[in-house]
Amino acid sequence: MKRLVAFFEIPCSNFKRAVNFYENVFGITMPSFDCENEKMAFFPDEDGLAPGAISWAEDFQPSQNGVLISLNCADITSAMAKVEANGGKPVIPKTKIEADNRGYFAVFSDPEGNHIGLYSDN
């Protein structure tokens, strides 16, 4: 099994705000489309497949109490500065993972209220 996670969706209540936040924090462009009663903006492809998306539907509710996903980044300190500059809030600052060769993590709250982790080897 190459990777266990098949796909993830980060729920939002304000689609445009959520997409702008993630594009600005990670310096990416997220192609989006509307399907019947849902909007989705996809994170960049990995090996030909999008790993996940920002998703909006009438009954989707962002939450700080749901599943915590962590996204890779090159520099947590820089990413957390971008989080704050784009309306997010730090929840857990950059912290060394107490296991050999596991790097660092941090957690932030996006403007929708979701808690999202960051992971970096540095």
C-alpha cells in the first residue's frame, strides 16, 4: 500500500474565503468546480491524483472537533506566519515530535474554524 489516505475533504461555510486562505498559505492554485449541490477546490495533484479538496455543501459544517489532518510544508514557521496573515490562528506552535527522525508539527485554526496540522522534517 503506497499511501493509506485515499482522499480528504476540508469542509467550509464560505467557499471563496476558504479557497483563498489555502491558496495564500501554501502558494498554490486550487482548481475548483461546482457539482450539483457541492463545490470543491482541489489541492495540487500528487502522482496524477488530487489528495484532497476544500468542500462546500449546504449541510457541511467546519469544526475544530473533527478529524485532524496534517499537511506537509517546507517551513512551519513561515507557513504559520502566512496562516495568521490570512486570517487563521495558531492552536499549537511549532513543536518537535518526540520520536527519532520525525520532524516537527503545528496546528492552526483556519478561517472556517477547522483545526489543521502542519508537518515538516525541518
